[in-house]
Amino acid sequence: MKIRYQADNDLDRRIIDAVIRLVPESDFKTAPESRFHTGTPDPEILRIAAADDRILVSHDLRTLPQHFGEFIEQSLSPGVVIIRQEVAIRDAALWLQFFLEVGVPEDFENTIRIISQPF
């Protein structure tokens, strides 16, 4: 099985577009495709991403880690990748491409990865 991504509502759309340009066969679902909107609670987003077996990709370093910790106490998660706002679009896309090309879904289960460095 391949890694599949789910964008959080706050994820910069340019990152999604860049990943799709780099890896056209990637499976990266946008927030609107999952019917997320501003105000959709983190636990609900985590639940939907897990139900669809997708790694959640977000910029939310403020509240998501706590909700993720609470979520994995009760459920299995495909994982979370948080991209810090100061990381360039290009670098964020390259990190996500790297994960797609060398990783497997099991590498991310119940883990949270924070991208804070240039690729």
C-alpha cells in the first residue's frame, strides 16, 4: 500500500499542487474534498483521515499535537505531518515527495512528524 495524504483545512494549497506536480500519481485529498471547513474540530479531522487511511498534513502546531495524542490513546492513526509555516513551499513539497518515494504507511502509524528544516 502507498502513502496517501489528507490536507488539513489550514494547509497551503500551493504545497498540495507542488506535490502533485512532483509526483503526479500521488493521492493527496484536499480539505474541501473531505468537507472540512474552518472550525472543523481537530478530533473530527483526525477521525476522518484515519477512516480513509490517510496521513494528515497540516500547519497546526498549536492544537493538533495535543488532539493527536488524545486520539491515539483510543484509536489507530495513519499519522500526522506538520509543516511549520516558515518552511518554504518548495521544501515542504520535497519532504512530502521524499516520504512518498521512500516511506511506507507503517513508518507513520501513530506518529507525528514536524517539518521545520529545508529539504
